[in-house]
Amino acid sequence: MSAFQGYFALTVPTSPNLLISVMGGVAGSLCIIRVSDWLSHYPNARPVKWLKRYGQLSLVVLCFHLIDLNVIGIEGWLTNHLIAQTGPLVTTLIAISYRIGFVTVAMLAIPHLPGIRACFLPRQYLFRRLQRR
């Protein structure tokens, strides 16, 4: 219901009805908690392993999400060009797929880039080099 009131964003209250926005945020959080609790019963499943990897590299995911939003901005351009041809639902799915794909590529690449990985993963890479000396 909150998503149909206006542009749906968890960090920006854009819905015209503040109560519905808050209820949507709380309901979304409770849903994520329940799904996470259910998934914790299947630790060896491939999707759970991928979600665990996203959690382990959440700093990379969040930083590159912000880089995508504030610096690159392809999603806005993509949305403006696709919405007339595909409609809002398909455009939103494409935009979400792009954002997930962008941070996934960054998440997979950062551990293999020596200079950059020390910035994002100092416990694993920077301090290991300091301990050798």
C-alpha cells in the first residue's frame, strides 16, 4: 500500500501519508526478519550462501550502491528511456536488476584488486601485510 502512495523508498519518506510510509517500512522490516529467520534453517543452500557473501561484503555493496546513485547515474537514464516502452513495472524490475548486478560485479571484483581491496577489506588484506613485516 505504501508503494502505491508514491515513489517507494525506505530511506526517504516520499509517500503523501506519513502513517502509511511508517507502516510500510515496519512491515517491510518484519518481512525481511521473518524471511531471514526462515533462511537460517538452510545454511548450505546456494541462495543463502550468496546472501551471506553480500552480508560479508556489505561495505562494498553499500559504497558501490552510493557510487551508482550519486556518480554514475545510469539507472535514472535507463528508467527515463524505458518507461514509455515497457511501463512502470517492467522498468522497475530492470532498474532493480541493474542495481543488483552493478553491486554484484563490484562485490566480486574488489577482493581481486590489490590496491582497492585494502581500503574496503583492511582486516583481510591490509593488516595481513603489516603482520608479515
